[in-house]
Amino acid sequence: MSETDVRLVVCDMDGTLLDADGRVPDDFWPLLDEMTARGIAFVPASGRQYQSLTRLFEPFDGTLSYVAENGAVAVHDGELLHASTMDPVFVARAVAAVRDADTRGVRVRAILCRADGASVESADPEFGAHAATYCAVLDHVDDLAADASGVVKIAIYDFGDAAASARGVLAPLGEHHALVVSGEHWMDITDLGVHKGVAVEKLQAELGVTPAQTVVFGDYLNDLQMLDAAERSYAMANAHPDVAARARYRAPSNTDHGVVTVLRELLH
């Protein structure tokens, strides 16, 4: 990788950069310093909350741009570049649908995600632990539907199989919105046309970077459109089959520090 042929590296977090313990590998930090010194922007792109992403990258002294909430939020140089808010009427209907599914035996819980934080109404400790992993700023409220404004994404945790619930009881929520399975137990609902790829394109325009100058790493279905924004797209060895089919290249698994391996090869 020369200093002129690649100017942007965009990387999913869970299942991609982060190891089995959900940590940024220690051997990634020198590569981040090197990319920064060479004028190559590194952008974490995740379904996670923006505040959760900044916490992951606290060891880095510089300023990063971020794609958060599966593309519903983009931050550049510490400033909000893009936030896509949802219709409060639909948000309230989605909360009701999740509650109804839960009463019918499909164990699901909802998180309302905003640019400045997230909220939940469930006091279930197991769900709370999972929610806290992805939401550094998380409030507990009595009624999620009481304030449905400013929501950029509805995250739904399924104690069972998220893909089955997305195809079944929650499928009507995706009729006029994007319902994406983002993990074994997670689904995300956003407005149609909101995904990581759109946010990456906004950052490319802001930075003056082309797809030919962009490298992208991903592993799951919420990464599909993001892969299309780069000519050099990598699927992890642990990637969903649809992601592997969409990407142009392969990287070792996240547990084998595949992003680090590929970046070393590209940089050196």
C-alpha cells in the first residue's frame, strides 16, 4: 500500500477487528499510528453506539471518524456528519410489536438508539449485560414508547435465533423499513436506505476519497453494502456466507487477528 493508492480503511468491529474477548488486539495500535502518520484514515464502522466505539479507541491519541448504529450515525473529526432519525409513530409501533412478541413466547427486548445515547425499559439482568456491551450510554426508562423522538435505530436482542424472529413474528416491521440481522442474537431496524454503505460514502465525499482508495473489512449481513463502497473489500474467514460471496478478498478470522494480518501486508 503506497501513501497515494489507499487513503481510507473502514473496519467493522465485532467479529472483524475485535478478538474473542471483544478487545482491540494489542498489535493493532502500532498499525493505527502508522496509518495516521501516512495520511490513511481509519474508520471504525459498527452497529455499536458512537460512545461505545470511542471508548474502544480511548488508547489512541488522535481523532478518528466513526460510522455508528449501522450507518444511522456518522461522525467526522468529532462533529456529527450524519444522523437519520425515524418516525416516532413507527418507533412506538415497533416497541409494541416487540412487547407483543415477548408475551407470545419469543424472548426479545428492544433498545432505542439515539445519537447521544440509548434507552431500555427491560430490567432483565442478562439482557442488560448484553445491552451494556454495545451501549456505553444507556438509560433505563419505565416506558420506551413514551418518548419515541430522535431515534436513529431500534436494536432488538433475541435470546434465541434472531434470524428466525426476523423472518417470523417481527417481519412486518421490515415491510417499510430496513430490518437487518446483525448477529446471532441481534436485529436492527432503521429507515430504508440507511446502512453502513451510505455512511461510508458520506465520509468518502467529506475526505475526497474514491472507492479505489478504500479498504473495507466485514463479517456479517449488516456489512454487505459497506463492502460495495470499496474496490478492496475483505470478508473475514468467520464471515457469513453472503458476506464471503460479496467481498473480493478474504482475511483470516477475527480470533486470528485477520485485520492486523492484512494491514501488515498492505502497509509493508
